Amino acid sequence: MSAGTCGNRVRAVILDMDNTLFDLVGAKYAACMAIAREAGCGNAEDIFSYFLRGERGFEDPLNIRDFLEDHGMPDSGLIARCTRMYQEVKLARIHPYPEVQNTLRALREQGYPLALVTDAHRPEAVSRLEKTDLIGLFDHIVTHEATWQKKPSPVPFQYALKLLGVPPREVIAVGDSPRRDIAPCRQMGMITVYARYGDRFSQRGDRGGAHFAIDSLGQILTIINGVGIRERTQGYPCAADSRLP
């Protein structure tokens, strides 16, 4: 069994979680809209921008407190209410992309071990996978607590490979971030697949430096079976050629 023109037998699959299996950004945006309505100030864009600042993590709920305090609303009750609302709405709005459940089940039926590698902490990862009915489809779930390293560090992926017991050249890695998923996995020698559908910054035809690019997770089955999709990297910059921070 081969993957396109890569020529390696595929024995396992590593997948990213957020925005690869479901639209986390869209869910967060909906939660920010709910906060704006509850607080009566700002809008979803204003609140979402606080999660993008880099001063705190993209997942840190303290971004909500910062927003409210900066807008003259330091009331601890309002902060607690908005934070709780944010978590509830975000989780409620998470749904698997079309084809995700069926594709993961098909991979398991074909005998491929599946590992999930995410920067999310385990409680958040488990709640999202339970909400989307995906948690029972993975053989291994590598969350931030497993290594205390975040992508694009290769360490979480190395840990997943150790759990799988498969050399990198025989693993397909799927993710929506060229920098955080594709670059480290390609440098490690894995067959890389850019989940272009989950990257809001992608452009038509962009391969993100990966061997392959897909517009739905179901296309991974075609790649693994080596039918109809060929590796075309010439003319596209490879993210793995860039120096990682």
C-alpha cells in the first residue's frame, strides 16, 4: 500500500484536532458574540482579538477578563458569568466537519492505528471529542500534558510515534497549520497532508508545504490508497524549509 508517489507503505495516521476535525474558530467566534450581548459592549471581533494578542494563550479564558476590565467592567460576577457562557457556547457550537466520523471509522476498519496530537489540555480535548462523538475512534490522544511542549516542537509528534510504534516514514500526518503541523512532521520524515479546509488563511491551490492538500478529510482515503492524487510540490514553498522558532 502506498501514498501517492511517496512510495512508502502507510501503517498509521496522526491527526491534529482543532480546525482539522471541527471548526473551533467558528465556535469561539459564536461564543464571543454571546459575551458581547451579555456584557452589552463591544462585538465579537473586539473580543476575539483579545485571544489573538499573544499576551495569553489562544485558549486562555483570562482574555475575557482582560476585555471586560479594559472596557470598564471589572465586576467579578459579570466576568464569571461571561467566562462560563463562553465555555458553554463554544462547546455547544462544535460539530465535526462532514466526512470526519465516517473517514475515521473507515481508517480504523482498514486497520490503521490513529493518534491525535493537540496543544489543548486533556479536559478540553476530551470534552470536544465527546461532544463530536469522536473520542472512541483514536488509539492514542496526545494532549499538552503529555510532553508540556507545543507545536511546532517535534516533541509531541515524537511521543505519538513512540505510542504508535511506527517509523515516521510510514505515517501520514494531517493538520491545518503549515507552520505548526506540516513543517515539523515533514522535517521528521512523515508523509504530510495539509487540511486546507480548516485554515482560514489558505488560498486556492496552496499546499502549505505538504506532500498533499485536501479540501475534506475524506480525501485522505484516496491518498492512502494511492489513487487519483499525486504529490506536486514543485513551485510551492515548503514550510519545512523555513527555520522553526
